[in-house]
Amino acid sequence: MDDKERINAEKTRSEQLPPLPEKKSSRENDYLIEPQEDVTIDALIQKILDSEKTYDLDKIVAAYEFAEHYHHDQKRESGEPYISHPLSVAYILLELGMDTDTICAALLHDVVEDTECTLEELEKKFGSDVAMLVNGVTKLGKVEIFTKEEQKAENIRKILLAMSEDIRVIIIKLSDRLHNMRTLKYCREEKRRTIAHETMNIYAPIAHRLGISSIKDEIEDLAFYYLDPYAYMEIEEQMQLRKDDRETLVENIKRKISDRLEKENYSPMPQIEGRVKSNYGIYKKVYRDGKDIDQIYDRYAVRIIVNTIPECYNVLGIIHDMFRPIPNRFKDYISTPKPNMYQSLHTTVIGREGIPFEVQIRTWEMHRMAEYGIAAHWKYKEGIKGGSSKDDNRIAWVRQIIESQQESNDVEEIVRAIKNDLAPEDVFAFTPKGDMITLPKGSTVIDFAYAIHTEVGHKMCGAKADKKMVSYDHQLVTGEIIEILTTNIEGHGPSRSWLNIAKTNEAKSKIRSWFKKERREENIYEGKTALEREFRHYNLRVPEEDLEDFLKLDMKKHSCETLDDFFAAIGYGGVQLSKLMQHLKIEYTKRYSEKTQPEITQEDIKPRSLKKKSGVIVDGIDDCVVKFAQCCNPLPGDDVIGFITRGHGVSVHKCDCVNYLSQKDNPDQKDRWINVHWEETKTESTYFKTTLDIVAVDRIGLLADVSSALAMINIYIYESSSRELKNGNAILSVTLSVAGMDQLNSVISRIKKIKNVISVERSGR
């Protein structure tokens, strides 16, 4: 197929979409970053000459000639010469006011990835800064053991690593993505959707957190258009129906405000602009929140830009005197800026027409930061020296995400972290001392505790929201005062279940880190047990002597030198079994489908011995690995039964365990149940986990009284949780360590004596 035929084919594909209307920016009737259809080197040079900034024009032209030389025979999917793309990216960065090295890196950003050019050659000709920026945005080469998704996640990780050293890397990448989104119609449909998804989930949240709304709004709207074009057009049509009324309303409001400010003798007069909410912003409220388009109060707004912060509050008083404010719709982002350093006063009011609208009031400095975010340093100031961002608090979240990845071996978690931690919707909760904690929407009290301090999270034993006890899965609401209750009991730490409750990557990482450092033996046991369970589920029976070889690729990918390291990584959550099992099942089929399956023999239940004795004797078998089933947590004194697992010892259950009762007559499993009994003399160092459910009248100090009572008799608490019952009582679930039934009965008796305790029962877990 020649170029002409390919262009016609792409044109046909693009015509399957509804036409994309000319989308204007949040600034009045003009683009913040003007799209250029045909950016040439002459247009770029003219833009540089028109700029108020000083650029090294010779270096930029040399970078263009170098890039044009390497890209000269390459075409884009639109059929245009490939050099048009780097030129367009450089033009966008010029409008953001970036420096000479950034413009050069934009022109050269694809030469290493797509041509024979090397980084060494770039560094020799353009210097280390330009080479570093190009390397930062260059994708990794194919890695054999990575899936396509993992490869994508590794590329994002690389960009963030480079970004933590120099913020210009991500600004180049965002400009690159903006131009790619503007020309996305030339790609095939599947690729369009893939790129749009990636843009919405990764690049738009990053642009939001950096405060670059001039890029964020446009790439978000374009991604929305390609993901759901008909919803986009429906909103566009509804907004067009209201266009005349909207423009008339906004112009009338602007005139009224201007007249009033003139009467107040404001000098110089503030600038007053109209703002229209983006299509995607309207979509989220209409379809996600179930609102009618006329119920969206900030669908359009008026923005007032003044010179000083006191003027912001003075103008706010005038606005509230002119129009009736809607209760609970005032937000002061000046005194409490957003995490991306956005500052402004927002108030929603109703005019005489009865139509609500939003008024935003900010200074010029705040306005520049709102539109250009961190890029405003280059556009309006001297920039960050050398591009270094190590001391810039606004990108502390980048290093936080990177550091959190050190405790996770799942490369795809970097993408989940961006989706969760950088979500535009935040909640603002307060400590009892009045300190504000900002977290993503959906965050729980566990996230709040770890946001205060790592040790506060580790020592948490309960939480209150507005002075009422809440469960660990309580989701924060903006304005709540959250009190974290802690314990000083030695050895107390988080529960593994918190990994499923926490929302933020920071909290999950700290929980995993605690288990990794403090509970290695337990991690190995938990990880091995989890792997056995998954193997049983998928009916995989790998001989123990083959296990390390069978898992070697996964061990290598997750940087585990030994099987125990791999089991430990599974145990503390660094390795996600759900992501491994599909390919392990395929590998198992390749290896064993044509071989005779290994028979279960007495040797199958004789793997390595544990360091601690179990206190259980298995009839007819010596030196056998024994583990206690977590479904029923048997204790010395309980009637017990054993189950022979495949290759990993005997699992001990209570005789009234629901799993035993449901499986004991199963003909396929019947021969694997064997008699076991407790040792008559047991060493004092052997302890067992069990869980108690405590029902009590809900009151302040209940959890503290229970913890104190157990500490008095030296009972170790592994975890605790509480929730309110419908009848007003509370139920506390406490997992603790006891030596046997005698000690457990003593513990139950002591807890029953606590004030307001109604019942104490051993949990069925």
C-alpha cells in the first residue's frame, strides 16, 4: 500500500467518528496552547524571536537539523513527515515558556528510540542536560520476561525516576502526549482507545498534580472524545443549545461586577473573564453523579483576577453583597491550597435570573500557577536552576511513589498508584490539633494514620471520626476530624487485611514494608501457604525438587534469589499471585502434560522441618511438617483431624470445622484425612493464634480497656477491629496469642468482667 492509499484508509477510519468540534480552552474564546496545523522550523524560529525570553537560537536550529537528518525518511500515520511531530512538541513547550535545552530535547526526543542515533552521540553534540532529558522520555527496549502491560508500567516508572531528578522530563512528555492526542484520529481504532485510556489514567492525573491545567483539560477532553464520542457529542449539543443564553448571562454578570467595582473606585481595575467547564468535567457530574446538566452549578463561571491577596477577600465581600451565595458552596483554596499548589477563592451564587454560577477570585500569580502549574517557573521567572526539582515540595509525591515501589515487586503497581494517588478528587480531613491531611477520594482511616506518620499507622488500634468510633474501612469525608488511637504494646503492628482496605499506595507500601522487615518467618509461611492454595485451585502438582526451577523466571523478575525470598515476597504482598497463576498454569502444561503425574506417597508429607515444634503428633508418621488451618485456628484441647496436603505436610483442622465437615465424605479426598492428636507435654514457647468476638455496649474507652486487660496478663495482640451494630452495640474482633484452651478460657473470663461487655465468643474464623 503506497502513502496515498494509506492516508485514504486512515481518513476513512477517522470518518467513522463523529466530527471533533473545535474545543476552546478555559480562557475566554482562545486556546492557551494554540494548536498549529503545520509547524515548520520557520514558524518555530519566529515564535522564538517573538518571545520575551532569551534563547540560544543556534543550538535549537542545530538540534532541528540533527533530528531532521535522522527522521528524514520516516512518516507519521497521517502521512506527514515525522519531523512535524518534534517541531509541534517544541512549539507547545515554547508556549509554556520552557528553556533552550528543553526545546532542543523536544526536537530530539525520538531520535534515540526510533533511529540509529545513540545517547553518547547526543551528549557529545548537545551536552549532558539535553542527553539526560532525551533519555528520560525514551522508552525502554523490549524485555523478554515482561508482558505488554508490565513493559508499559516499567516505562512509566522510568519517566518518574527521571522526573524526580529533573521536572522538565515530564513536561516534555506531557507536551508529546498533547500533540499525539491532537493527531490521534489517524490511528486505528484499537490503538486510539489504548492511547486514550493511558492518557486518562496516567498523563491527565500527572498534569493535574503538576497544576498544568492548560494541558490537562485538553488531553482529558480529547481522551473522553475517543473513549465515548457519542456521550461527548451529546454534552456538546446540550451546551450548544444553551450557548446564547450562557453567553448573554455571563456578559451581563461581567458587566454588573465591572460597574460595581468602578463604583468602589478599584484601581487598577481587575480583569474579569468568563469560563466554561470542560466537556469531561460536565460528563463526570452528569453520568457519574447522576445530575441533570442544569444542576451543575459551576457549568459556567466568572473569574476575577486582582493584584493582591487582600483584594481577593475584598472582592469576595462585594460579590456576596451583589448576589445571594449558596450555602456550603464556598471554598477557600488560598488559605488551604490544593496539593498541586492551586490557589483561588471559589463561591457559587445566584443572580436575579435564578441561575447559579461560580465566581473564582485570584491574584495574577495564582492565575499563572493555575494555568501553567510548575511550568510557570520557566514562563514567568528564571525557572528552576538546572531543572533540578529535588527541593521542590510540589513534586514530593513523585519521590513518594518511587520510594513506595521499592517494597513492591509488582511493576504494574506504579500505574495503579498513579490512578489512585493522583486522582483529581481529593478529600480534606483534620487531626484533632487542626492539621489538614489531603488524601484521594475513597481513602480510609488507615490511609489517614499512615499519612500522619509511619509509626502512627503501625501502632493504630482504632479510630474516631468526629468523636465517634469507626471501623478501619471507614472512608474519609471532607471536613471530618479524625483521631487515631494507638497502643504501645511491644510488637504491635498492622494486619495483613489492611492491604485490602487501604486506598493509597503510600499506606500499602508502609504496611508491606513492616511485614517485610518484622515478620520474615511468618511471611515465608504465609507465602508458601498461599502458593499451595493457588496450586490446589489450579490443580498444579509440581514435585518439590522441581519447584525452584519451575519458578525461576518469576523469581528473577521479582529479584528473589531463593525460594524463601519468593515465598516472603508473596507473604508481605510484594508479589501478586493473581498475576502469576495464568502463565504458571501454561508453563505447567508445557512441562508436565506429557509426563506421568507424580503419585502421592508418604514422602510427599516430609518436606523441610520447621524451626518450632507444632505440638501435634501425626499418627504413623515421624518428623512431619504440620500447619494449623486458618479457617478454624485449632488450639490444644480441641478435637482435631489432619489433612495430607500435596507435598507440603499436614494441615490440622478442628473436628467441627466447616471445611472438614463438608469434605470428609468426599470420595476423592477421604483417604487424605488422618488422625492427629496433641502432645501430652508441650513446650511453654509454643503459642497459637485465635480470634475472639466481643460484643459490648458502645462507649468511649472500650477498646483501651480491652487492650489494657490483655496487657495485664501478658497476652500478645496481633490485630483488632471494631464496628457498630444496628442495635447500637459494638463488636470488637481481637486476634491474640494463647498457649491453649486453659489460657483462652482464662482470657475470656477476664474480658467478661470489663464494664459493659455483653458476650465473648471464640470466632469461627
